[in-house]
Amino acid sequence: MKKNVSRKILEAHLVEGQCRPGEEIGITMDQVLLQDATGTIALLGFEALDMDRILAELAVQYVDHNIIQTDNKNADDHRYLQTASARYGLHFSRPGNGVSHQVHMERFGIPGKTLIGSDSHTPGAGGVSVLGMGAGGLDVAMALAGYPYFIPCPSILGVKLTGELPDWVSAKDVILEMLRRYDVTGCIGKIVEYHGPGVKGLSATDRETICNMGAELGATSSIFPSDERTRSYLEAQGRGDAWIELSADDGAEYDEHCEIDLSKIEPLIAKPTSPGNVVPVREVAGLKVDQVIVGSSVNSSFRDLMVVARILEGRQAASYTSLHVNPGSRQVIENIAHMGGVVSLLRAGARIHEPGCLGCIGMGQAPGTGQISLRTMPRNFPGRSGTKDDQVYLCSPETVAAAAITGVITDPRELESQMKYPRISDPEKYLVDDLSIIKPSEELRGTEVVRGPNIAPLPRFEALPDSFETEVVLVLGDNISTDTVMPAGNKVLPLRSNIPLISEFVFSIIDPDFHLRCKEKGAVTIVAGENYGQGSSREHAALAPRHLGVRAVIAKSFARIHMANLCNYGILPLVLKDPKDYFEFRVGSRVNYESVRQYIERGDIEVPVLVDGKPIAVLVNVSDRMRRQLIAGGALNTVRKTIG
């Protein structure tokens, strides 16, 4: 069988199961990525395993999300992460050094490696042919300890690229075209692998943009081949010795096929409030724009910022349009400055921020009431910006620059009458800056782990009872994101290492009293539609509800990472056998799970539950390993039993 890139990497790392789509497999993870919003739980989980040192080949703890310090909490957590990294053998990227995805690609990405990250956009590493996957903190903790990562074996969607991108169209428009075709659920359970003659026209950072936002498709991962463009990027970073050629065999097989002629793509934009709500920019042209942002967790590379700098050169942002620049790394801004781009941005009126996620995670840069914000970020879920009823549009750096100049949504091709399109090439040699990465050493092994008052141990949960009864406290619709379950922003995220406190914000966007009702009711159930738990990998969206007494979520379907997180914390993820039964539930319904433990122990797929006395069939579509986790009350209980 002629193999594609994804299959080659999966099979080279396979330790359990067989690579048949849908079957659970265990794969070794060469590298581990942690960021500070989820890394605290991952490191607390690792400490709960009572291990002296990480066993992963390489692990890096980044501080890029919670870099706004309004009180002691973030600073305390950063010190915990730094001292724990030193003690257990992780690299530590200081606050302000950059976004994990950008820095990891610059300094650590190696073609053919596997990468697990406590961030859903970890697949961005596919830009340099790393098979990256986002996961919850407990799965990341297990990878630090040398355990395999278990997933349903993905099918491979082969996307053949032909042609070349026209002027004023860039990599962002490619992934928006994918979202226009597949929406936010069309690639669930798949690795998206790009191939074909059009690939050579995309730089490594172009490819990172496309792979990064593959998460919005619901994909397990995305990847490009490792070719001469990959080699050029790694050599420019001073890491040419890390390059290997890695491509699909001629005539390689894919489970599904898709083709995109890059020359036919036009500037696209995702309207509020979903990355899948994609239309051509020309269809919404003329809307007044109050804020534009380039950078953050995607489109924050040298090329992305430099093209904006060149478009804005000698021009100023419209008087009522606020222009923000969020570099992906300290190294990016140094190279932009070296090429004169910083002066162009400053004279255009840009506010240049320290490298980090910032507005992408609701850490500052919230738009005003009723204001329209154009961003190159990956997500525009309701309220994610920090503003209720926000109007966030997602688009390319070119479209952001055009809107900054005109003050309205503008097809960037309209600028052709004023200037020639500035095609940006990566430097032959980057100014390399890794001075803000603290490397592990024997000398640091004796570091004392410092825990501030905000850090509380992970709560312990009891095993699954044989039978129990709950009350339905919420009935939700389709595509509920983890931002809705567990909001981010500078008010909530600093509490990430204190589960009792952060649990008070569960579902606060739609029901501010949710936590009080849960405490009043005891054991409760949540009911939802399709794709429950899409978006961020944050395990707090499972851990905090479990702390409040949520014992089951009954939905039409689940997002992959969130379903795993629910199992990790002992919450039953139950799928309605008949989606029409969704309408049998209401807030206040009583749900009886009679003998549910026995059904799960026996391996039954179909389990009967009583809803207000009426029998309804739900499905337990999880692996035997996940069943053991559910029975034990969570993954940590399972591991403690194994090693204790």
C-alpha cells in the first residue's frame, strides 16, 4: 500500500491498536507543548503521578495566554510553572517571548515528529510536517510521563492543491475556503493532509496558518509534506540539520479527496459568530470597522505582519479605526524591526503589543458595545472577545490592512489602484532569539516548586455508582463551544489553578446562577445538540462542571477533545441513539441511570435511561480504556490504581 504522510507518521509511532479509521490507537508522543492557561492543570496532574522527572523526549511550557497581571494570580502561577519546569525537566518560555505555536515552530519543530499540546491549535505544527494534536491537560500530563496518547484512528482527507494564489489573497483565505466547504464539523475524526503541485507555492508559515485553523474544521490534525520550502525555513532559523524530506508516496491512498485550485480563491471572511460562517469579503464590504487586529495565535509570523506594514507604509489608519498588532514572538518583532516594518506600523497608528495571545483569548483588546472588529485570529465564538454580543469577523492580514486604511470592510483587491501588491519573502537568515527560553539542566533539578495561594490541588472524585438519578439543569443547542461552558478572559483565566473558584463561572455567559443551581440540586445532567464542546481544549470545561456535580452530558454528538476530557474527569458522554429524543428533555426533567455502571462494565454500547419515567436509549461510544476511566471516576483514579 502506498502511504500518505499522515499514515507514515502514525505507523512509525504506533504502540497499541491498528491504523484502521475509528479504532482506538495508542501513539507515542515525541514532544509535548503546554501553555499557561491549561499547563497548570497538566503539571498538577503530572505531580499527582508522583514522578521525579518527565520522560518525554522534549517538553516546553509556554506563557502566552495569561500575560496581563492585574493582581498576584497570574504572576504566582507563572512562578509555579517556571519552578515546576525546572524541577521536572521542561523548557520554559518566559512571558512575552511569544505564542506557543509560533515559537515552537521556530525553535523546536522537526519534520516527522509527533507533538501533543494542551492547546487545540497544536496542529499548526503541521506547517513543518510535525503531526500535532491538541488534548486536555490530563492527556498531556500522561504524555509527560511517557504514556502513549490514545485517539480513535483518524481517516485521512487528502486535499490536492493546484495553481498559485493571486495577488491580495493569502493562506488565511485557503483555510477559510476549507471552512466554507466543510464548516466546523466537516472534518471531525480526520487528519487533513495537503498535497499536490500548489503546495510548493506556500511557505512554512503559510502552511502553519492553514494547519493551525484546521482545528476549526473539527480535524484531529492537519499536515503538509516536508520539502524544499520546509528546508529553507529551518535553515533560515539556523536549524537546517533538523530537516528531513517527508512526502506521500506517488499514488498514495487517501480515505477522502478534495481539490482546491488556489488561483480561483478570492478574499474571504468569517462573519459572527462562527469560523464556519464564511462569505466573500465583497459581500460584506462597506460595513464600518471600529477595530482591526493582526496577529495573536495565528497570522502572527514575519510574513503576516510584514505584509501589513508594507500595505500601510506612508498611510494612516482611519481616524475611528483602532489598529492593533500582536506579534507571534519576540523574534518576529525583532525581524520586522530589522526590515523597517515597525516604523511603518507605528506611523500608521498601530498599537504594537507584546507577543502573546491577548485578544484571541479575551485578554484585553475587547471591542466596544456594538462595534465591529476584524481579526486574523482563529475563532469568533460568541463573547470570546470579552464583549457580550460581540461582532468579530475573521479574515486575512491583507483584508485587515485594507479595512484599517478605509475604515470599512474592504476587498483588499480594491487597493490595487493605489499600490502594487507587496509580496513578502521570508528572510534567508532570521535574526534568531531564543534567549527567553530557559533550558532544563541537572543544576535546576533541585529547584523548589513554588505554589502561590491561588494554586489548589486537583479535586478527587468518587467512582461511578451503580445507579443514580439527576435533574436536567440546561438544555442547549448545537455547536456549544468550550468558551460557552468555561469562559476565558482576564477575569476568569487567572483562576484556572483553583477549581472551586473557577467553577463559579461555568456557563456564566448564558446562566450566571448555574453554579448555584448545581450546588442546590446535587447530581445533574446537561443536554445538548450536535458537536458539543467544540473549540478550545481547556479541560476546565469538564473539570469544573464535574466539581459542581455534573455526572452526565447527553448530546447528539461531541467534539473529540472535549469528549476525551469528559471521560478524563468521570462525566458520562452519552449520545442520543435517536436525535429526535432531544425534544423529550426540558429543564427540570428527572433522568434515572439505573444500573448504568453494570452496562458500562459489560461493554454495552446501548444504555437505557428513564427521562421523567419514559425509557430513552443513549449510546456509550467510547473505548474500553475510556470505560475504565468512567467507572473509576476519572483518568487520575485509573492511573493511581495502576501505579499504586
